[in-house]
Amino acid sequence: MGAKVLERFSAGAPRGSWPAEEYAARCRAEGEPATVVMDLKSDAFLVVVQTRDED
């Protein structure tokens, strides 16, 4: 299993602002099983979907 990054958001968003979560919620509303993960190395939130690796 792998993951496809749909969008990335800086972790420096203003207090009370959750752009990655809002984007993921819109994706889920459209049927895309999106989740938000933190990329510590780049200090960013990633909106990702799981992918199935084809062998």
C-alpha cells in the first residue's frame, strides 16, 4: 500500500485555521477517502489518499 498526496499545506496557518482539514473534508464529501498527515521534515500537513501498489 502507498499514498498519493493530493495537496500540501504549511503548518504555519493562522491560529484557528485548519485549511488541510477543510480540504480533506471537501474531498471526503466528494467520495475521496482523504486523510491529513503531518510531514515533520517539511513542516507541512499533507492531504493523502491510500493507493494500492500494482505489482
